[in-house]
Amino acid sequence: MSMTDGPTPLPEAAAAQAAADREAVTAGPGSSVTPEKRGRPGVFGAWGERWNALSRQQQWAFLIVVVILAYMLPLINPPIITTEPGNNFALACFDMARFALIAVGLNVVVGYAGLLDLGYVAFFAVGSYCAAMLTSPDSPFLHIPYLWTIPIAMTVTMFFGVVLGVPTLRLRGDYLAIVTLGFGEIVRILATIIPAMKGQVGFQNVGHPPGTEADGTPIFSNSNGVPWYWLTLSIIIVITLLVGNLERSRVGRAWIAIREDEDAAEIMGVPTFKYKVWAFAIGAAIGGLSGALFAGQVGFVNNQKFDVTTSILFLAAVVLGGAGNKVGAILGGALVSYIPLRFTAVAEYKYLIFGIALVLIMIFRSQGLLPARQRLLAYGRTAYQRVTQKDSTGPSSAGTPPAAGPGQDQNREKGVQA
Amino acid sequence: MLPLLVQLPPMENDWISFDVPSLMQNFWSATFDGLTFGAIYALVALGYTLVYGVLNLINFAHSEVFIVGCYAVFFTLSGLGFGPSAPRLDFWSIVLNLVLALVVAMVASALTAFVLERVAYRPLRKRNAPRLVFLITAIGASFTIQYLIYLWRGPSPELAVTMFRPTPIFDVFGTIVDSQQLVIIIAAVIMMVGTERFIRKSRTGRGIRAVAQDPDTATLMGVNKERIIITTFLIGGVLAGAAALFYVMKIPSGVQYSGGFVLGIKAFAAAVLGGIGNVRGALLGGLLLGLIGNYGQILLGNSQWTDVVAFVILVLVLLLRPQGILGTSLGRSKA
């Protein structure tokens, strides 16, 4: 999804990740690097090949169409896709966008750095409470305009991410999983037993962005999903671009090195602890951001909305879409939200469905719907083209010096793959 | 115990208050209660520790193995006609009922653990999947079992089943120790010691330690790794079943679909506190966590603080002494 020039030295390579995003070809262990010989391409693999064959301009044009369609979605309200009459489609769109944003954030932690965060809902909750406690008339604290609470929520959740991450990330990843799981539950309990957080009573009339319609009603009202959806979608695009740039930078390469083999990365001089804390903190900040948006849209925050089970839904979104793939995360997030809203008959079973889905995906297709690419992170497009042009030369041509480091992961399994 | 703090009045604060006099007053009863809970945590913690020692995997679904045991106890006892009020029974029929419930719970839990291992973990192990895949599968399996129970039994807790009314046995420092606490603590400690002996002395136990040390070499030496892994899961399941019985005895109305989750986190915290992979550590960690949690609850004046205290301890242990108090791994414990 990335559409900007990242800070990579080769201009033509810089924006190439969108191409590579769709490349979506999984290599089996030890398979050759040349695209022709890569392992099973999967359902979307063929699309990826075709996508890469397009020129840069064509890709841009296609992406712009997709983005415009995405913006128009609640207005078009397409007949079969729509969630009505069961659920208001614009609000459903907002919910999908919210899940997609959360999935993008969680994808940084789980997909890139390979850290299992099972309490992501806690960051979401912290973000929601930040927005609520700083805007709701029910709260005794300082009141500020809603839009200011978004950066504050992000900062506060980032702080929590660091506080949780520093003790646990020095250790093996398993501890992080259980500590985050505990944290998810603790935030909910604290919201219940600390009087200032008002437990089940909660905070009413959480603020919303400014602006009113001609008749005086606020644009960003609780019942009108469209502006909220547009706001969230815009944020998703911005965040995806930023995350995409990070992914292609030194930081992203460090994350993927850590995910693939932490010991090897450490030996190669990657400060693994630092980058793990960064991944965790950035993921937390995005969770806080989505929490603040959610609080604004719903307009009411109490302790009932942040079960740990919701965290598992978030994880299911990332895993379903394909951990390590931004587009996959967005797709997975939207699907996890969409399925119970569209098929209201199965809504009751959603936890069971996604629980079983988690197990089945892990056993049978651990790369998810859109697999993360096994690719060169820097100079991606140039390298890709060189490889496709002279496929006889194989890995050596792909291994131009700057690309050599991350290029190694082509031969290796991705963290969530088997 | 803390003469300095006694003079302080209970601090009134916005969100947290320390009720020191109440802790002083209830110190001994909190201790015995804490030890009872600690024994339950310890039994569940053993399941985490054993699987972790052998497979290096946090078995998130172990909390569900435990809750299945709780339901087994509930159905057995309500099938036998027990209800919220304890009937008057003579000593031997109480024992008989307890043993029956214990066996059913152990079988149910062990069966759950067995199915879990076969369905969820074994395919992954065959494929040599990365660790993250195991963890996600574990949490997915836990989630699945939890919501299967939810769809079957609904969100509200089951009716209480009480087997016998706790009778005072003796008193210590003016606090009465009742028969229930005594039964739970003694039975749990016997089971823990039995497990420890089994792992140290028996042939299978030697196999477990060998696989924990080095699975490949153990296989070369003729240890059947798959059988050892299944045995480990079964032992964990049996102990979780026992813990389930004691839990239902202690909290008769605590059988609920989500009941295993928080207890699982606390049991894991206990395992980490004592040193994960260490059988004695699980006992020590469980008892300590039970005590600290109970003191914290009385000190802070709300039962939900127990969970918070347990969590804070987990984070502190990871921060200060990640290998736990006793710190040795399963494989290294002496034969």
C-alpha cells in the first residue's frame, strides 16, 4: 500500500514496495530465490506476479482507484456486501476500519518483530480512557479539544508499552505473551476497582472532532459513521505509509532479522532489545490511536468493552490476513469485523469461529491469506527486476551489497511460517 | 508483625488505600487461606512447568484443561445430588464422594490435555514449526475450548455445589484452621511430592528429564520422545484435575466458562516465580503467590486486587530474577 518515496537511496527503488507488497510469493524452506522457482504461490500469488509486472504508473493508477473506492464504500452501499438491515453500513465501515487500523498496529509487533502481544486490547483501552478522561464532562480532569487527545493517547500508550516491554523483552518471547495477556486483564480490573475510572458507569459524551452541519448537529456524531470512517481510513493510509517506510528502513530490517533468528541478529550486531522495545512501543501507540478514535465515535467508555477475548480477535485479524504483510493485516482486520456484522446469524459464534480459525490457520496455512513476502527490503524493485531479467544468475545478482543482509531471509522461513 | 506500620491510620486516597489494621487482625486467617489457594495454584503451575520444561512451550490452553476439570467436578457432584447447601454425611461417604469427583476430574482434564496435544501441537511439532506458531495455536486452542463451554453452558456461573461444611480442626494463634483447608493443603502437597518423586526416580521420569535436557540425544538413547511428551501432558492434566476439585471445594460457585483464564495467569506467574521448569519451584511459587495475593487483597480491600498483585509480582520477578527463585530447569534437576 505504500505510495510515497521512502528514504531509500535509490529513487526508483524507493517506492517499489507496493509492488513487492503484492508479490506475495512464499518460498518453501531452502527454495531458490528466483521467482520462477519459488514455492507454492498460493491463491494470491498469481495476482502478485501480475501486479509486479505492471509499470509503476499503472500500479499508482490502480491504487488510487482502490483508495477512492474505499472512500466511497459507505456511500455506494453495495447491495450484497452491505450489512444492512442488521447493522448500519456506515458504522460497519467504521468498525472495519477500526479493526484494520488495530491490525496494522498489531502487525508491527507480531508480524514484523515476531513478538506475540496477547493484550493488545489493553493499549486500545488505555487510548480510549485517555480520550474519555480528557474530554468527557463526567471526568474531573482537565478538558481539552478531542483532536489533541489523539497524540496524548498515543504518547501515553507508548509509555505503557515501554514500561511493559522493558522487563519482558530482555527475555524470550514467550514471557511477553503471558505478561501482555495478564496486562490485558489487569487494565480491565483496574478500570473496575479504581474509583476515578468509574467502572461500569463509565464516561458519557466523549468529545469528537469539531465542525457542525448546517442545521447545527455535529458532523462527527455518534450515529453517523461516514465522517468517522473517512477519518479512520485517512489515518490508516498515513499510518500504513509510515509503517511501510519503517519496514524498509534499518529499523524494519532489524525487526525482520529479529523475527527470523534473534540470536543470529544479535551476533550480527543488531541491538535486538532496543528494536524489540521500539516495535512494541510503536504497536502500542497505534493501538492507543485506534482506542481514542473508538472512544470518540462511540461517545461512551466503560470497563465492559475491553475483554481480553477481543485481543484474541485482533490477533486473529493479523494472523488471518497474513502476519508481516500490511495489506494482509488491513484485509484481515476488515474481515474479522465484517463477518459477524454481515452474517448476523453467526455473530454469536464469532469467538469460536476465530478461535478455531487461529488453530487451523496455524496448522494448515500459517502464512495467512496474503503471505508476507520473502523479499529484499531495500532496493526492492531494482533487485526484483534484475532477478527477473537475468534469472539464470540467481541469488548472486539479487545480493547487491546493501541488499545482502536482509536478502538472507529469502532462504529462511518467516517467523510465522512453517 | 510490622510494628511501625501499626501506628499509621488507614490511608485515604483517591484510588488505592492500605488497610493495615485489617491485615494485622486477619493475618493468620489470611495466611491459611492463602496457603490453600497457593496449593491450588501450585498444582496448576506444575502443568505449565512440566510442559514448558519438556517442550519449551507455554501451554496457554492449560487453563482450559483446568476448567474442564472444574466442570467435570460440577457435573459429578450435582449428579450425585449435591447442591448449594452441604448435606450431613458421615466421614466415609464424604471421602468416597471426594475420591469419585477427583477421579472423574482427573480423567476429564487428562483427556482434554491429550486431545489438545494430538490435535493442536503434534502436527506443528512434526513440521518443526517456529515458536510463534506454537504460541498462537496454544492461545487459539484455549480460546476455542473456552467458547465451546460458553456456548454450551452460557455466561453465568454454575450453581454452587458444596460437599461438606468445613469443620474446625484446631486453632493457631487464635485462628481456626478448618478441615477443608487442611484437606486441600495436605492433598496438594502429597501430589506435588509424588510428582517430584515420579520425575526423579521412575523410568518415565528419567525420560522426561532426558527429553527436557536434549530431545535429540534422548531419542538417540532410545527414549520414545512422543510418548514422553504425551505423558507430560497427561501428568499436567491429572494435576489440573485435582486442582479443579480443590478449587470447587474452596469456591463452590466458581465454575464458569472464563474461570480458568485468570487462574491460569496466576498459576503461570507462580511457575515463573518459583523458576519455570522446576517442579519444586512450582510448589514454592504457588504457595508464595497464594500468600502474597491474599495479603494484598486484605491490605487493599477488594478481592480483585489479588489478580493485580499476582500480575505485578510476575512483572517484578521477570525484571529482577527472571530465572525464578529456585531457578533450575527440569532437565538439570538432580537424579
